[in-house]
Amino acid sequence: MQTASPGRMRTGFIALTTLVIALVAAATACSGESPPPATNTPTPPVTTPIPATDGATPQPGATPAATGAISPVLAAFLADVDGKIAAIRGIPVAAPVPFRFLNERDLNAYIREQIDDEETVREIELADGIYTLLGLIPPDAVLFDEYAGLLDSQVLGAYDPEVEEFVVLQKGGEFGPSQEFTYAHEYVHRLQDARFGLDEISDRLKENSDRSLAFTALVEGDATTSQQIYALQNLDFAQLAQILAESGDAIESANDVPYILRRGLEFPYIEGASFVDRLRTTQGLASINDAFLEPPDSTEQVLHIEKYVSRELPVEVRLPETLFGPDGPAGPEWETVDTDVFGEFFLRSWLEAIGARRTDAAEAAAGWGGDAHRLAVNGEGDYALALKVVWDDPDTDAEQFFLLLTTVMAASPEFRRLDIGPNAGVAAYDGAGGVVVASTLSNAEVGRFTVVAAAPELGDAMALMLALAG
């Protein structure tokens, strides 16, 4: 399952409609902007009864209306939504696929099934190791449970391109504004998949988490902006207010999860929608289709659209082959379990999560030029991390990031500055999850660059940091 968690989760792809979408789109629709001209198709009552379905799935090849589980009135309405979304998105109506309304319990079970496979569980375990080392989650936190709980409280629907099926949360046996809103979003994913093949694109990108997250931002940003246009054309103020009112409990529950997870879930919908909206506004609807044919190469390109337009590619960063293993500087007991790219969005979110102001974090991470990290585990199940980041302007960007990182760590009650003697330009901090060492180094190839090493013991972290200098 492709998720929005920054820097991790690179297995298959499933498009989720989350509460974030409801808030962003509804706020836009209520902002006082003049909406596009409304269509002539009448909107049904605020709520339309849905006969109990017990999770019944329409037969392949039939519209949701043709199953008998949905009333003819609702069936006609959903077909009308299909046509409106297709017109907004500029993609012909797609062949029907299985569709289900699920109650909250069954939707949560559906989402849990999507993430509870061996490959995804392994990815979450690796993310757990990284987040713990960097002080982003407490050592006793179980990341799988945190992540599953976040999805349980936030997901309103999902489209799975692997099996070509989508589901929508149903509450109280009625089809109301939230269901209409969610269905509109999910149908965009159906159009994307029919036109471009979401699974195939995701498979090409999954070895690079940052690139994969950038593609997710395109997918969800496209669906969110189309959904916003649909809401402006077809939902009135009372219906939008009802969506916001129904989201109150979910907003509260999102505040209880680690910041790094919450920001990761938000990114594809908020920054992704901004990216797509700017493309659509400046270059027209066809530019969104072009973006699916040539997806953004990094979250940097999503955050800075001019870098996407100019196709400013990330630098491919190489790490020493012997960082871990029999000849590794931290000892032979360490075995590499993953090599990947964090990207600008992860660096920004990391700084925010440990105490930096958003504006400062955005500025410090904005000079990102490329990175690579390697994660290793020893026989006791401990993790160690080695990271190298190169910058657009090495003479200023590297030092700016290093200064903010070390400043917020020094100010955080979660870290304790360690005395490492006469090591100019090196800072070490002891946190609940391990020791983090950071430095700004330089070589002839890339100029000044940033290195960060994290391990359970100071000696191992220092050894890794020195090895990264090569």
C-alpha cells in the first residue's frame, strides 16, 4: 500500500480519501470565491436512503446502480456524478467497477486488510526504526498501531487499482453530503486509473520513497482539486457545513498521533492539491494529463512548481558501500536492511516535528539537492542510520540546515547535548531513541554537504559520521 508517510512505505498503491480532503475542499468552497457555473442537474435531497447492503459488492461490469443494493434514484444520481466529474477532469467516463458502501467498522477492517500484508508491515517496521532513532516517535510507540489508528479515524473512502474497486464510508444508512463528496473524489481515481494505470506507474517509482510520495501527491492533488470544483458547482453552504460538522471527532483524533505521521498523511492532499491547482491554472487541464505521463521526480518539485516545470532533477547521492557489514566502521554485527531517499518534504517535516517553526523548516530544507540514507540492524534488533544530503547552493544551504537542526535539537527537552571534545563542526545529541550526530563536511565533488548518523551508542554514530565524509 502506498501511503503518505514521508520517506517510507513504498509497496503497491491505494488511493485514500481522508478527512483532510473534506476540510481543504470545504474550506475552499466556503471561502467566498465565485464558483464556476452550476450544472442544470438537480441535486437530490441532503440525504438519500440506502438499503442495507451488508457490504454487498456490485458485480463486475455493472454500475453501482445495477446491483439492486442501491435504489434506482441513487443509482441515477451516482451516474450523474460520474458524468460531472468526468467533465471537470476532462477524461471520458470510465468503465464501471465494483463499488461498496461500508459502515465504519467494515471500512476500518478494509483499510487494515490493505496494510496488514507482509511487505507493508516490513516497511512500517523500518519506518519505526528511523522515526525512533531521530526522536520522531517515542521508543515504546508501535508505529503500525499508530498508523492504523490514524487511518481508522481519517479515511472516508478508498480506490484500489490493483483490483479496480472502490469503497465509501456509509453512516446511518443514508447517502448524504459526505458520501457524495467522497464518491466524487474516488471517481477521479477511477478515471486516473482507467486513463493512465496507477498501479503500473507506482510500481516504476516504488524504489524511491520521495519520488513515490511525489506521485501520490499528483494523484491525490488531482482528485482533490477536481473534488473542490465539484463541490463549488453542486453543494450548497448547508451541505458543506454538514461535512465539516461530521468531521469534528476525526480532527480531534488526528491530534493524538505523532506529528510526522499526520504531516505525511496531509501532504498529498494539501501540497499535492496546491501543485495541481497551479499547474491547471497556469498551463491548463492538459498539463495534468502530461504530469501523469511524466510524474514529478521529487517532493521538491511538488513544493516548488518551477522546479517541476524546468525538470530540475535530484542529484543521485552515493554512499560508501562498506558503511555496514563485515568491514563497516560500526562493527561487523550491522546488516543493511534498506537504502532509500528521504527528500525535501521529509527533511522539512523532521525539523518541524522536533520543534522548528514551519517557515524556518521550509526555508532550511528548500535548498535540498538530493540525498541518500542507509538503514541497518544488528542481532539485537537495534537500528542504525546513515544519511548524506547535498544542496543546491552548498556554500549556504548546508550550513543553514545544520544550524537549524542543531538549534532545535538543543532546545528540545527530548534531546541532551553530548560533550564530544574538540570536534569542530560536529554536534551530538542523546535522545530516547538513540544518539544523533550531525555535521557539515566538504569534498571536491559536491562542495559542502550534510551528514547525519544515528545509532544506539555514541561510538557507532561517530564512526558512521566519519565514514560518510569519504
